[in-house]
Amino acid sequence: MDNTLYTAGLTIAAAFFMLSFIFTIYRIIVGPNSIDRLLGLDGTVSMIQCSMATYICWTLDTTVTNFMMVIALLGFISSVSVARFRKRDGA
């Protein structure tokens, strides 16, 4: 594969990640209730993992895989804890 084509593909992927980060951060800030904010947080965690995978492809450096595992675990724990201890928004 051509190196410039590979770099262009990763650059486009990074640009899409930045755009989706903006949308999910907006969803976290403006979300009308806590479930919308939780979905935005889950989306942000997923995008951080995908961004780290793109970084691995770009630099061929696999030292961030431990960071990816920690982010996945924290995302799971935060989702479960919010779902477990959530109270109704209107009550």
C-alpha cells in the first residue's frame, strides 16, 4: 500500500473522530436527562478507544494498549454504576 494513501486514510479517520467528539461533547453538555449524558459518555469512551487504535496504526507503537484497556474498564464501570444508582430525573 502506498504510504501517502495510508496517511491520508488515517488523517480522514482522525478528522471524523474530531467531528464526532464535538457532537458527543455537545450531547453530554446539553443532554436533557442523565441517560442522554450517559450515552454521550459511552460514545466518548468508545471514540477514545478508536482514536487510540488509529494512533497505533499511525505510529506502529503498541504501548497505548494498556491505556485502551483501562479506558474500556472505566467506561464499563461508569455505565453500570450510573445505571444502578440512577434516580428519575423528574422526581
